[in-house]
Amino acid sequence: MQNEDGRSKTAVKVTVNGMILNIFLTVFKFIAGILGNSAAMIADAVHSLSDFITDIVVIFGLKAAGKPADQNHHYGHGKIETICAAFVGIVLFIIGIEIFVSGLGKIILVINGGNLEQPRIIAFVAAVVSIITKEWLYRYTLNAAKSIKSDAMIANAWHHRSDAFSSVGTMIGIGGAIALGGKWSVLDPLAAVILSVFIFKVAFDISYKSLNELTEAAPEKDIVEDISHIIVSTEGVKDFHKLKARKVGNNIATDVHIQVDRTLSLIEAHDICTEVENRLRAKYGMESILYIHCEPDI
């Protein structure tokens, strides 16, 4: 596992690369939307602009989260990363609402006898380029996020994919409108409404996980069970109790009382505590926050 400095550099490099691509893609979409007479593509460009904004938030959050503990933050700054992940989730939810409301409004317009303006081929090309670019960005960001175990970057990766989803709806709508014309222009908002449901699901998952961590919820059940196994399988540990675990950004924080043979010397008991710490750090990283209280076995 990388140290905090290496982790921060990797995260910033990947996010900056995505931000640069987002700038070019946003400008291209706006131009294609205006020249291609496509309101859907202009809305898609706004979605890409939101990606650029969240990229900046993620970079700020990861840089801040990588700072060491200080006199005002005894447990480090890891929670900042969690706050950023929650922010990205909330932004995704807002974007989902905007796509849903906009698409529904266009569908109602057609139902009431209105017509949607037929787009041009440049808007269709822009949608295809957006899908390919954003799907690549999703995979690129997600792979890096998993390698450094960053929730904020995972959230941002899904933001990239939500943009790809949006562009799929735009492509179908624009393609159908160009090929069939007339009332078939309703395919664009219809696909957008369907895709907004998927965006809502991703937004909920990201926000729920992040807000859970901010309220000191325990980590996943398998992580707690693994911590328990590491403790009880350490040589010299007779039993343990009062295990508490939570996440502080990317790090695991654990409080536990272990029981050892009452005949052991203070040094021997301390060595067992140290071994438990070493095994937990080997699994969950050197920056893990561990408090191990040693008690005599009764």
C-alpha cells in the first residue's frame, strides 16, 4: 500500500488528467450543441462542466486529507476525503433530478402536440465522442481509485460514467431524431429519463456510504470479522472484547481490549500488543489508528 504522499500524488495526477479532458470535452459539446441545433447536447455539456467542478473538489479534498495529524486534528484529516465523496454523490443526485425533469418536460410537450427541433449530425458525433471518452475516464479513474483505496475517487469515477450514461441517451435521441424525424425526437428525453434512474442509484450508494462514515458507522461486516480474526489469531492473545472500528478517510481506526496470560511480565504483554498492531497495519496500512488495551486473562 502506498504511503499518504504517494497516494495523494497518484490521486491528483489521475484527477488532473480527467479534468483536462473534461475541459476539452465540455467546450466541444457546447460548440456541437449550438452548431448542431441540439438542446440535449447543450444539456450534456452542462453535465460535463459539473464533472470539471467535482474534479476540483476531489483534488482539494485529497490534498487536504493527505496532511498529517496536527494539534487541531489529532486523528488526521481523512474525513475531508469522505466529505468530498459525499459532495460528489449529492452533485450526482442533483444532476439526476435535472436530467429527469428536463426529459419529462420534453415528453409532456410532445404528448400535448408540440414538436422538438431536429438536431444535426455534429451533435450525434459529439455524443459518440463523449461516450467513448467518459467511459475510458471512468475505467482509468476507477482502477487508480481501487489501487489507492480512495472513496472520493471512486465517487468521481462514477460521475464520469454518469456523464457517459447521459451521452448514451443523448446519442439515441439525436440518432433517432435524425433518422426518423418528426415525433421520434421524443426518443432523446425518454432515454434521458430512464438513464436518470441509474444516476439516482449511484448517487444514493455514494452518499449513503460517505454519510455513514461521517456519523462514525462501523465498516463493512467482513472488515470487522477480519479484524477480529487477526486479533484472536495473534500468538499470546487469549481473548478480546469491546472491539470498536470505524473509518477515518482511507484509514481504519480500531479500539479493542485484549486479554493475555496474567503471569506475563509487562514487557511480554506489551510485545503481544505490538504484534497485534503490526499485523493490523500490515493488512490495513501503516496509517491505521489503533488503540489496544491489554488486560490479564481471568
